[in-house]
Amino acid sequence: MNQNFNLYSQYYDLLYQDKDYGAEADYLHQLINRYRPKSTSILELGSGTGKHANLLAEKNYNILGLERSAEMVEIANRTKTKNVDFKIADITEFQTNQSFDVAVSLFHVISYLTDNQSLINTFKNVHRHLNENGLFIFDVWHSSAVNFQVPEKRTKTLQNEVIQVTRHANPIIDTEQNIVEVNYTIKVKDLEDGTTFHIEESHPMRHFSKPEIELLAYATGFEVIHKEEFLTKAIPSAETWGVCYILKKLS
Ligand SMILES: C[S@@+](CC[C@H](N)C(=O)[O-])C[C@H]1O[C@@H](n2cnc3c(N)ncnc32)[C@H](O)[C@@H]1O
């Protein structure tokens, strides 16, 4: 299995320092209040460096974050707050004896599941770990945006007091499998002595259409109760890269 994020994890928070995790946690809190008020427990799939989990815990949820990359979990554990726990686990096959009111999977984690069996295993697993009428909230790459806008090569540079990180992303599109393989080259420069090195990682990402998610939900015991553009709440269109789906567990 592809173990992306092992090396990349060290630079993850720097590369996404402009991402507004606070606004995203507020947005999730609103969705939970609207669709399953009085929820108190959250299972987070692909919890990364733990930012959403810590912010949601401040809103009085108990959270368990599951994350495949041991390096990401190590970073998450450094900032862990009250009512939050992180475990190294693969979301396609995790098991815990806890059950939760809500499961969340944020910043395209589900798009990292590129084959049907992994998706079915994950959704069934989430279903098993949810309480009655539990919600499964996640955002994924949206097929119509990927097909109409087509991902391009991109470069992003960010720095802190110690290092400068430049990330080149070179996407290779597999139109038959609905997968975009994003090949990252990450150049790291030590700002004190000027030395550089680089790492490479491949991140295959699957994009999904609305009927595909509806079918997946139906096959695994869920109903799609709402979908919208992640954060803006706009109706999904060919302009929408990230669609947020809200699924309800059927008993
Ligand atoms: C783009 S990051 C998002 C991290 C975090 N949710 C955030 O918003 O910052 C995707 C994360 O999903 C994790 N991931 C991908 N596939 C996984 C799997 N099968 N099991 C557990 N974690 C997985 C990666 O290791 C990575 O941390």
C-alpha cells in the first residue's frame, strides 16, 4: 500500500498554514447541530496533524482520530488537548469498541481511497462504529470540476524562520479510473546554511460524482441527506473542487 505522507508530514503544517482550520471546525459544528443536534462524540478518519480534532474538542466533543501515518500521529500527539485521542490505524480496516454519534473525514481523505473495495470496507466500518442515526460527513474531489477544469502543474513556496519549502505538484490523469496521481517534489532549503535536499511522494486521488457517492452510501447502509460545496455551502457545480457529503446511518 502507498505510504504517502511519511516524509511529507514534517512539512505538512507549513504548507497548509494558510488553511483556515478554525473556520472549518465552526462549519462542521454547524452541520452537526443542524443534522444531529446533541451529538457528543466524533470519530475522525485520517486525522493528520490533529488540527480539526483539537478545535472540535474545544466545542465539547470527545474525539478519536485515526491516522495511517505514524509521523502525522506523532505530530498530532504533541498538540493533543483534553478529550482527544489519536491512534495509528488504517481507516479501511480499523476496529475499536467505542461507538460515535458522528464520523468525519476531512480534506479529501476519502479521495485517497482509490479502489472500490477500500471504499466499501471503510464505509461499512464507519457504519458499524456509529450510534443510531449517526452522521458520516466527508469532503471529496468532485468529478465534474476535475473533468471540466483539469488539474495542472502547480508550485507553492512557504517558509518559517528555519526552512523554506517549495512543493511542485505534477498531476497525471487516469481518465478511465477517475484517479489523478499527484506527484509531489518537495525541496527543502535550510535558511541558515543554505543547504538543500528534496523528497518525492506520489498521492493518487480519486474523484467522485454525486450518483457514485449515492450508490456507495446505499450499498453500505447510509442515505445521503445533504451535499454542498465544502465551507461555502454553494450548490455543487463544475466549478466545485471539494464537495461535502452528509450521510445518515440507516438502521
Ligand atoms: C490531505 S491529508 C488530511 C489530514 C487532515 N484531515 C487535515 O485536514 O489536515 C490526508 C490524510 O489522510 C491520511 N490517510 C490516507 N489514507 C488513509 C488510510 N487508509 N487510513 C488512515 N489514514 C489515511 C493520510 O495519511 C493523511 O494524513
